[in-house]
Amino acid sequence: MATLSLDELAEHLNRLTPQEREVLFQKVRHQDFLARLEALSTRYQARLTREGRPPATPEELIAAWKTEREDLVRREHPE
């Protein structure tokens, strides 16, 4: 894979059509989302290990994140 300087990258981006840029930015956002999800999973698995709990399956991770999200919403936005 070739490495571009920031200036070269900017020039290349400016040659893209608006539609191509939008597709590219969507792909970048998706890759960023996946990287953050992987980091979150790694931190959660490390926490389970520290607590002496067995590793979680993907389904267990999703359920735990859902519960944590719901708890956060209840704390931040009490009715």
C-alpha cells in the first residue's frame, strides 16, 4: 500500500466527485466504528478476566452493552 502525504491525500480527495467522497467518508466512518467496537470488546473482556469471570460470547457482550446503555439512559434522563 502506497503512503501519501497529507497534501497528496487532500489533492486526491479534491479530484473525487461529491458522490465518491461521500462513499469514501461512509467507509471511513464504518471502519472507525468497527475499530471502536473492537476496542470496547477488548476492554470488556479484560474486565471480565480481572473479575475472574469467564470470557463472554458475542451475544453476551451485546446483552451486557444493552443493559449498560439502558442503565446510563435511566441515570442521565430520569423520568
